[in-house]
Amino acid sequence: MSTLSQFTGSRPKSIQRGTISLGAGVTSLAATITSVDTSKTELRHLGVNGNAASVTDVICRLTLTSATQVTADRSASGNSAVVGFEVTEFY
């Protein structure tokens, strides 16, 4: 039987999930998370839900911009979009 540590080298210390709501006309917005060690952390994009006038309205990038912030940004600033994320910190 496989264990998580075989693949990651460590076990999860914390898992945080959230969403960032980019309103119409907004191209970038940050969400605050509990502080993590960025050298031991993975950020996952969980998908986007939005009312898109064009595909560029809902194509969003996520970045762990600091130990306490996840930032979502997109090229277009059309209709609203909600981006889901998950931050996993390992021991």
C-alpha cells in the first residue's frame, strides 16, 4: 500500500481552501490565508465559475504571493468570476 509521504516526502501540516471573487471590471484580487512556510507549500487551482462574455473573463491564474496571501489575476476585466484554491503546507 502506498502512503502520501512516498510521493511528497512529508505529510500535510495544514490544508486551506477558499475562493476569490473577481467582480466585473476587476483583474486582480488577493485572499488572506493563515501563514504558511512557502518553501513547503503547494497551491492548487480548483476551478473557475463565472458569467463569461468571453473565455478571457474566466481564465484566471493563481499565485502564492506571500506566506499569507493567494492572488488571482486575469487578463480581461469583463464579467465576474469566482476562483477556487487549495493551499497545502507540508511538515
